[in-house]
Amino acid sequence: MTISVFGLGYVGAVTSGCLSQIGHPIIGVDVHEPKVRAFNEGHSPIVEPGLEEMLQTASRNGRLRATTDTSEAVAASAISIVCVGTPSLPSGSLDLKYVTLVTQQIAAAVRQKNAHHILVYRSTMLPGSTRALVSAHLADLVQSGLLQVYYCPEFLREGTAVADFREPSLVVVGTGDGQPPPSPAIVSLFGGTPSVLRWEGAEMIKYTSNYFHALKVGFANEIGRLCKHVDEDALRVMDVVCQDTRLNISRYYLRPGAPYGGSCLPKDVSALRAFARQQGLNLPLLENTQTSNDAHQQQFVQLIEQNGKRRIGFIGLAFKADTDDLRGSPLVAAAETLIGRGYSISIYDPQINLSRLIGSNEQQIQARMPHLAQLLKPAVEELIENCDVIVVSQRCVPAYIFQACATPDHLIIDVIGWEPLKSLPCRYEGLCW
């Protein structure tokens, strides 16, 4: 299957070389004639282990050539992969002028070709970019069936890009509706077993991955500065931290939902932040972790309030399931705020027995919600019957109860991403989805 690759920079060169190695004839396309000449001679425009040899082999075998002519490349290929650059503007925003220009050129070439074609965006673009490009330049081709459009982000590290392509750590395919692509060629093009999302989701995964990498580097360096200040070996500390693959290096804390709470995280974040201030250390990531959590708490309360309903029910009040610990609970904080604003609050949590609360757990709830006993409901059916908005933060109620009791007038606010709630015969709002 002949593939045209637009943009012969880092991503385009590696993509061309690796696809040619598995047997695809490649037509490279670039506006810079020196790059085109180098490609036609089998030379790599970048330094990357293993790439030069692949390009030379493909060139000798007649599987690699390059051109500056978009129409020629599209006419001779079944798939076009866009790998052109998306540089930053002085404001920090993304500049899509090169992607837009290539999109316009490919659209004109497909209309001239008048035969089915597949377009794959691989350039890094912000969520919504692919849909905007399709709407502005490709809508007629997509609607007529002449063109299929996908967004497949790359996860290639400089210096190991060839190895990353051959054994991808992540493969993502974005489609317009999030459904698997009808073309099996797309599923197999970049190897692995792809995760299929809407265009926006695939675009978001690229930025999420890169931002997470940047965040990890920043976090490790701030811990490193703190360790150095107390004369401790930061490499040893982080090495031990990374040995915990159940919690630290895992998906455990990476599920969007409620703000963090409990007896440990708020206290320890606050203590380490105060310690860094006392020592005169500038640790912006650590300093603003609580600020980020506070902003999420505010968004949570706003989500409850924005519908204008005054009778609010909480299913689950402890900071997480299977505990009665109310210390630092974001649900307690939300209920406390709403009570102060005159809302009627009802609570159902089968784990909470006020007679069993002791120590700081009891003291905190007595200080923040002294009338909790009057708000607790013995049966969830009673809560649902007497509330208009139901905040679900725990799976302590069988899903069929909601199915039986919820009405079209109810609003369910889902804090935990519980799939059965999305199909209830009532309005649904997710905290993060």
C-alpha cells in the first residue's frame, strides 16, 4: 500500500523509514527541496539511530522517493500521513498554518483524483483541531465518502524513535465518532492494539502524555531540591518511591473524580508545603498542589448549584468507600458549603454510625456538621424521593435501586464515573466526564 508522508522532519522521517521497512512504498512530500533531494538519495534529514540505514535500504529497493508535488503524491498513494510541524506562536499558542495549508492542498488533490483516500493526521494538535480542519476544508469529501480522516498521535522519543515505532508503548486512533475505523489498514498501520477514541480524545491523549511527562520531571526535581536541602540522596529516595507499583507508579490515583481528601493527603501536603516555605525553598509544583485541589472542590460545588435545585442528596459522605472517615472529605466540604447557602441536604452512607465515631474524626464532624444526625437517612429510597439532585460518590447502593426510584425530574451528579448511572431515565452530569 503506497503511503504519502507530508513533512520530512523528525516524525515524518521516522514514520517514512519504519513504514518502508515493513514493505510500504513511501512518497515523502516537503516544501524544502534539499530535504526532498536527500530523501531521494536515501539520506536522513535528522540524526536518529537506525534511520539512515532504513532509508538507504528503502531507496535502493525502490520503496522510497520524495517530491514537492502534493497532487502527484496523493494521486499515487492510498493513504496520506500529515507530519508537518505545529510550532508555538510568540503568545505560546499553537500555530496550525502548516497543517492548514497541507490540508487544503490534500483536499484539492483528492477532489482532482476523485477516488477514495485516507488522511491521517500525526502532527501534534490541540483538542478540536481535527474537527475544525474537517469542517473548514474536508466536509464535502468526508460526507461523499471519498475521504476518511483519522488522528493518530505519535509517541516517539528522540534517540529511541525507531525502537518506539517498532514496539509502541501506546497506539491511539481517533475517529470522528469514536467508533472503530472501517479500514483495517489503519488499525494495523502503527502496530500494537490501538485504543480508539473521538478525534478530540486522541488529540487530548497526546497532550496529556506530554504534560504528565513534564509534570513528573518537575516533581522529581522539586523533591530533589528538597532532598538536597536536608542532605539526603534524591536519586535513592525516588528510586524507592518508584518501587511501589501498586500505588506510586500505577493507575491508582490517575482516575479523574472527586478532590483528594482523608486524614493523610491534606495534612501531609500542607505540612511539606509549610516546611518548604520555612526553609526558603521555591517549589511551585508542591506549593500549588493544594490550590489545584481547592479549585476542583469549587468546581464540584458549582456543578451542584448550577441547576438551581435546592434539595440535594449525598450518597456517600466519607472521603472514599468502605470507610467511615469523614476527615478531609470533599463530600463533607461540599455539604457544609451548601448548608451555609441555605440548601436542604440529605445524606445516605451505610458505613457511617455516629455512635462509633471517635477521636479527631468525631471532633471534626462535630465542628463542621453538628446536625449530621438529622441529615442522615436510614434508606436510600427516602433520600431519592425527597431530593431533586443526587450526588453519587460511592457504589454503596445497587444500581437497580436508582433504576426503580429515579425519575426524569431527577439530576444525578456522578463523582465516580459509574457506568450504569449514565443510562438512567433521568438527567445525568459527570464531575469529570
